[in-house]
Amino acid sequence: MDTDNPNTIDLELLPKVIYSTTPAESKTFISDLKVNLEKFVLESDSVFVIGHNVADLDSIGSAATFAYVSEWLRKKEKEKDSTFDKNPESVYVVVNDWQSKLQSSVKKLMHDKCSSIRFINKYDCLRLLGDNDFLLVTDVNQSSRIALSDDLHRFRHVMVVDHHDVNAGTMHADKFFIDKTKSSASEIAYRVLASFGISCPKDIATAVLAGINQDTDNYEQKRTPALLSLIAKLMNIDKNADAYVTQILRSNFYTDMEIYDIILKCMHSGKLFLYEMTRTDSLPEVDSDESIQVNSTVAFLLNDKKSDKITLSKIANALRKYADVSFAIGQIDEDDKVSIHVRSNGNIDGGKIMEPFGGGGAIEMASAQVDQETPLEDVKSKVLSLLPPTRLVERTVK
């Protein structure tokens, strides 16, 4: 348990988590999620949807979709029941610091495709918050990663919908819906929308596609038949969706160049490490390293200049193009922590490696934070010790 954060929960005390870990469980998962979402949305005075701090395309895409579904449910109920007294327009998406920290692509998506969504910041939310309100948390389950971490107790109901597993840093909530088989929170949100029989507008379809694009690294990861079918469906709803997503991602050009500049500087200062990794638990006894077949390449970047989580996340993404598993480790301004971000091709479970640090995530994408006093080299050594039984050969990167 994260003893530094009173809002986290002992996993033994966690309410039953509804999981979807196989395609066969998916229908039941969506059905249970649909029932609980409708119940909370219709009985609460206001609905607030929040994703993680420094929102990305998946956080915004899923939040906008859940907000659209919530407003649709309240309008539908008002049409059926004239005594229904909940305001359909009292549905908000809480996003912190979008003027200063969000990437250009995220801000453009909010402006271009989510203009009907009521975006507010944390302080607007607290001003509007009453005694009978519902908070839906999407694309995150760690208390330390949402702007309202200190105010969860003020909501009558809190529900978490995520595609990352729970861990010792998981927040307090009434219900948890975790689907680790899905590519993104945006995919889950769309499948909930479809389960209600809601006709998906073009803008929401594009927002969902943007979220999926980001969390699958341009549709390269988690390429299941179901996901490819959904991508085709979204592109059919808005014929220009894919071109739009490509366009807004190009708006990150300067940010991307900054990322590669950091990688080059770390490489020249000896802070970029590359390992050839062979699993020793499947190797016959050999005397010569020359006979060992390399199974995976592991990259580590240690950034000793303070940055932020989104920068480290993008560094890990960039390195993943050249290694099977990549780790970006560095100091961040937020909370004076050292942040670890891992990207994996699936051979190594990134989420499991982050759990001992109090973090977690999916197999392909995970993160954690540790105390700032911890030297970056020590963090790297601990990560190396958590890899599967391996024989590691370090290669010089210059």
C-alpha cells in the first residue's frame, strides 16, 4: 500500500473488481458496466468524468465518450418520465492544466471534436460539487494520478473504468471495471456507447479513434480482429477520421523533436543503455556466450534533467521503436518524484515489473513513481533485477 497517500487502498479491502480477461467475458463485462453506469448517472444530480493528469488522447477520447453517453441517458430518461428532475446538461469532464501541459494534439482534439463537451478544471468541479454527485474515473485507477485525489470522499458514487490492472496505489471507489484485453479506455467507452444502441456522432467516433491510435502506437499493438473491425467501423462513421488523427499528431512535431534531442543528449553523456537479453530459464547449459541466441533487446534511458511524465512516456515510446522493451527513468517536477515508464512488445509484462514500485499498467505500457532521493542508477538496477531470469549483455551506445 502507498503509505504516502491516504486515498489508496489495501487490495484485500478492495471491492470486487469486475474483470474482462478473455473475449468470452467481454459481453458480461459490458453488460455489468452498462447497468452500473446507467444507475449512477440517473440517480446523481451531476456527473463528473475525469482521466489522469496531463491528459492524453485516450484519456480525453474515453472521457468525452462517457460524458456523451451520460448526457444521452439523462435526456432519454427525461423523454420517458416527465418527473425525472436531473439536468441532462449537468455532465462535465474534469481536465487539469490543459492550457499549460497538454500536447498540441490533445488540445486540438478537445477544441475540434469535443466542443459539445463541458470541460472544466478541478476548481470548477469543486465549486459545482454537491452531496449527490457521481465521479467516473477513466483510463487510470491510481489515486495519485488524478486531480481530485483528495476529494474522492465528497462524491456519493465513484466508479473506475480502466484497461490497466489495479495495484497497491489504486484509489477508493464503489465499482471497478477493468478490461485488460482492450486496447484503450476509448475502446471500452465506445463499446459501452454501442451497447446502449446510441448512434455514434462523427466527432465522438474520431475522438475514440484518436485514443485507440495513441494507445496502440498507430494501430501496431493489440491488433486483434475485434479491434481492427472497430477501427474500420469508426473510419466508416467519419471518412476523414484517420486523416484528422494523423494531422493532429503532426502538430506534436516540435515536441517529438525535443524528445529525440533528449535521447541524443543522454546517449552522448552515457545515460542510454542497451542490453541483449536471453532468458536463462529456457537455455541449455553452455560455456560460451557466443552460442547464446539473443531473445530481446532492452533499452534504458536515464534522464537526469527534470521533466514531466508525458515527456518520459514519449521517450519510452520512441525507444520502443528500436528495442523490444524500453525504460525511461527520470526526475519529474510533479510531486518531486522519480518516474519510470516502460514499453514492451509483449514478451515482458511491463505492468508486473512496475508493481513492486507501487505502479502498474498493461503488459505493453506501464509506469510507476518512486522517491526523488532514489538515484536513477539504483532504479535501473532494481528494474534489471525484476526482469525474468535472463543473461544480460550490455552494449555500448554512443
